Amino acid sequence: MSRALVVIDVQEEYFPDGGLSLHQAEEVENHLVVALGLAQKAGDRIILVRHVSPGNAGLFAASGTGVAIRPAILSAAGNAPVVTKHFADAFQETDLSSHLEGVTTLLICGMMTQNCVVFTAMSREADRFEVKVVGDLCAAPLPVVHAIALNALKSKLPVVNAGDLWP
């Protein structure tokens, strides 16, 4: 079994100085840094995803500072590839699939639980994999939004915690 940890949109825009600060984003980032190290030790492939808007202004503008992946994540991920997306689904019009050759299980986490995480996990392109969402490595604008999204996902696919994957 080959696994890939797909880390979605841990970008400056979602943190306190960004335009769309998420609940406990810094705590999730800290847990992700640890999980990235454990995933690498376990032999899991790491893939980072970042969102870039097509416009020159607003959230995730290519020329803005909010589009940058957080330095701690880049450092912890080593030489992991970075996939750039323009839609919530990280598969849609990206090269994500090209980084998943030989992978049987996708572990999906990141920002925002109710949007990009859900759309990527439920993508038709993900149907060929065993998909698990790592719930404690995700963040949303509010705790209730995060909880609702994870509860809805549980009816379709496994939602696990990092400790279940890398004890």
C-alpha cells in the first residue's frame, strides 16, 4: 500500500495577518509540521497544494503575499511537489494526478475543511483511491463549520486523526 499526504492550501491568506483568517489555523499548522515529519518517516509521499486566483487583486491573488505557502510547511515538506490550483477541487485542471502514480491511499488535509478539503476528497478523480480525510489536520472559519463538514464527510468516507495514521 502506498500513501500520499495531500496538504491543501496552508497559505498566508488563512492566518491572522491574511484576508481570511481561519479558526485555530496556527494550531493546525503546528500539528501539520509534526505530521509531515511522521509521514516522511513512514514512507508516505507528500504533495502540497496552493490556491491561486486568476485575478490580480483580492484573496489569493498571484501577486499578493497571501498566496504563499507557510514557510514552516515548506520546510517540513522537504522537496515535496507543489500543485497550483484555481478551483476548490485540487484535481480540477491541475497536474495532481501526475504526482500520484503508484499511490493507493490519499490522506487529505488542510484548509478549508468545508470547501477545498471536501471538494478534493469527493472529486471523481479521487474515486480510484482509498480516500481518508485527516480531520485534526484541517481548519475552517468556525469550529461549527469544521464539525459539520467532517460529519457530512463521515457518511461517504473515513475521517481519521493523525494519531491513527502515525502513532
